[in-house]
Amino acid sequence: MEQYEQYYRLPQDVVGHDAALLSYWDRMPARAQLRLLESGISVSTLGELKMLAERFCQD
């Protein structure tokens, strides 16, 4: 029987440990958070995070 290891990303995997990014993450719509967690995207600036959150909520 094969075993599969499942890896769950954390918000810190997306935005790092920057306090401003983590604070904005907490206010983002859940839909945008989920899309980012499921992707391989890492974000380094608040502007990028806001843009992605807006984009993912429009889809």
C-alpha cells in the first residue's frame, strides 16, 4: 500500500514573516487566501498581495 505525504502551506509560506503582510493576510477574503495557499506563489510586498487578492476575488 502506497502512502502519500500531503503538504499544507501556511500563510508564512506565502508572505513570509513580515508583520504588515501577515496583518493584511488576516483581512483578505478566504477565497483569495485559499487560492494563494493552493498555488506555489510567494509574495514579498504588500502591493503584490493586494493585487493578487483583488484578482483572485474577481475570478
